Amino acid sequence: MAPPQFPMYSSQPFPGDGGQIDEPVFGASRADDPGFAASMRSGTLLGRLRTMMLVLMVAPVLIAAITPLIVQDGKGRLGDAPWWFYLPLAAGALVAVLAGPRAPRPMGAGQAPAQAVETALLQFRQALLLRFALAEAVILLGLPLAMIGHSEMVFVAGFVLGYPLLIRLALPTTGTVDRIRRRLEAGGAESHLWAGLLARVPRSKASKS
């Protein structure tokens, strides 16, 4: 008996990603993750997402590198920025810590495996982008505050608060993927998230991006 054939799966495109995968690897779990570096050479959707997130995480580092060229420090030891300039950074970090892990929302139960894969991948991508945006906002907020307050230390504070959150919340490590999977399945659904992430991206799509 011939194995069942699955159509190409597509959901909303992720930046730099064609949004399609080959046949899901049903039955896959976190134990099948080849590792962060190895996955980026595997041709799987997980590897492509990990590569993309690493690229996105370079931008805050580049901003940090040019901050001394943009911000003119004041005369004080920490510049001219008063202490309350740091409060928005702390508030932004608190929002990221509280709201980030709540994404995504649980999936609805009762979906067929094929539909569950598509739904899970869509919500997974959206969750990564939301988490990334929340954490990066802490870093980016530090730049205008540093310019207004004439203090590089304000940006440094935003970077110190925000960049670890980027790694913790948005970098799709094995642990992060599995935490998101548990969020998706909190309502009793079976997400088959690993089945979709460990599926290969079609060669034609990989060559175009």
C-alpha cells in the first residue's frame, strides 16, 4: 500500500522564507532536533528560521557599535540623562517578560493532522515575531532616550535589558520551540509542530531566497 501523499503546506510567509514545506515528519519530537548549528545545514524549515532569527539579531549589535558616533555624552559621569530616563526601559522589559511567553495562544482542538501542522507553523512564526518585537523595542527605545539625555549609558541599559530577552524569547532553540509547542497544545490540541519544523523546504524555494 502506497504511503499517503501530503500536499505542499503553506502559511503566512516569514521574512526570507517561502512559507512552504515538503511532507511533515509526523511523529517527530524535540529528540529529533539535530542541534542548532546542524539544523541550519539541514534544509529544514527549523534551520531556515534559526538562520533568519540569527540574522535579525545582528541589527541591535550593529546599532550598539555605532551608538558612540550618534550620541554625544554630557558632562556628567553617566551623561546628562536623569535617573527617570531608565524607567521606560525597565517598563518595556517588564512588558516583554510578561507578554512574550504568553504568545502564542493555544490552538483549537480537533484539527486534522495536516491542518494542525499549518496552524501550528503560522502561530509559531507569529509568536517569534511578536516576541522579537517586544524585546527589540527595549533596545531601540534606548537610542532616542540616549540622544535626548546625552548619555550612552541609557542605550547600554536598554541593550543589557533587551538583548538577553531577544535570545530567551525569540531565538528558536530546542527549549524555546518546545515551550511554544506546549503553549499551542495547552487546550488539548496536538500541534504536530515538530513535524512541520523538521520538514524540508522545497529546493526550488530554497534556491529563490
